[in-house]
Amino acid sequence: MAMGSHDYQDDPRNADILISVNGELKPRSEAMVSVFDSGFILGDGVWEGLRVHEGGIAFLTQHLRRLYEGAKTLDFDIGLDADALKSRIFACLHANGMDDGVHIRLMVTRGLKATPYQDPRVTVGQATVVIIPEYKTPSPETADAGLRLFTVHVRRPGPDIQDPKLNSHSKLNCIMACIQATKAGADEALMLDPDGFVATCNSTHFFIVRDGEVWTSTGDYCLGGITRGNILKVCRENAIAAHERRFSLTDVYGADEAFVTGTFAGLVPVREVDGRVIAGEADALPGPLTARLRTLYRDLAERESERP
């Protein structure tokens, strides 16, 4: 079953991976957390997706900065400093003999509850830290075909409701958006801000190309995406006009190219939005500027990969 930009090729090696649960390596079938864990009961935690390439982890410091900022916002202590957490991540990779084509899900919750209740004061013990590395390669068919997006009624809220800058385990509004898009026959959801301008997708960031310029949202109603930020960086470094701005669906439907970004798949072209064809059946994907940005981004990721 296709899963949009997160569609991947199954790898039988994942059946035997070791998963780090609070520093202990467990076989996949034995890697568990308590039913009293804050993450299970309430979605009370933060997480990051990390990409491993040729022995290094792309933009690791940026990802961990966002993780620690999220934990501070939720007012809990991860219990490890960034260097210790990096060491634990690389130790998990080393134990699995992994050095390329790997995606890591790093999850940190507030920890165990004395009873199922939301108040952080009933938390007992340390934070729960889980590291799941998997051999995961994006599906090439998805990149070739391009994504179909559907604009959903579920909006991205302002920070007074649930701050979209917080990469929390609580993703219910994005899940509802994903369900609506799937029911409409699309690959992913395009989400608007409270005023009806384009914000982001349910699990990726959205860009369009118009007259040789790259546009993305203001960023006020979306996660501070690491890949998103690095696309804007390579645009600046290579004299490609790029704007963070408000724009509407009319601008999207008339775009020359469109693509989404994320840690897992990098840049994935968009073929269609709400039945409006951005790239026709005869058009090769990715488009010329999307293809150039994909190459520039891969070069940057290689340069800024951290190794043990």
C-alpha cells in the first residue's frame, strides 16, 4: 500500500534489528515500553527522524537542537546531554552493523506515570528514550510518478492551540488530515492556515516553483523543518530566488513545479493538487528546478553528515 512520500521498499533485514530502549538493546520482538508510559497514555513526548548515509547522520546537530528545544517546551529532562545521546545513537547503529540506507526514529517521552492521568506531577522516574533504526529506502516509483495532494478541511492551528513548531508525539490533527486525503484518493494532505493560505502537508513541507522562483509558506503554521530550512539554504547559496510568503491555492494551481520535502525522502515532486495537474503526463519528473535542488540538497547532506 502506497504511503505518499514515506512509501518505502520493504527490507527483510529489519526483522533482526536491535532497538535501543533506555540504553538497552532489544530484539525487535522484545522492544517494548510500559502501558503507563506518558507517550502511550497521552502522546506526551517529542521525536525526530534521522537519515544515515555512508556512516554519517545528516544534520544531526540540527535535529537534536529541535529535540531538546521541544523537551524544554514540554518541561521535562531527557536525562542525557546531546553528546551522550549522539553516542547512544551511533552505538545502536554499530550494534546493528548499519552504515547506509537507514532511517532512525528517535523518540523521547516524559516517562512512566504512577497512574493514567495527564498531570506531569504523577510522572515517576526518568524520560523514556527509544531509538529505532531500520533499513529504509524511499520507493523510486513514488519519485517517478509524483505525488497527488488533496487540500483538506483540517487546518494547521496557531501556537495558542497547539504550537506547530513542537514536534510532539501528539499528531492527531495531521492524522485526521491524512485520513481525509486518503479517502479522497490522494497520497498526502495539503493543509491551510487559519486564514486559508497554504501552510504545509500532513507529514512533509510544501513548495511551489513559479517563474523560476521557489515559494514556501511563511513557516508560521508548520514545523521548523530541517529539510525545509536546508532547501532555503541551498537556494541562497546558489542564487536561486526563494521566498517564505503567504500564497493561496490559486498560486498552487498555476505553478510550474511543486514538490514536498522531508528527512526520509528528501525532495519528492508533486504532479497533481486537487485534480489540477501541475506536471502533465508527458512531463518528466522531477521538473528542472526541483531536480537541481535535489542534487544540491544531497550534496549539502553529505557535507553536513556527522560521524562518530
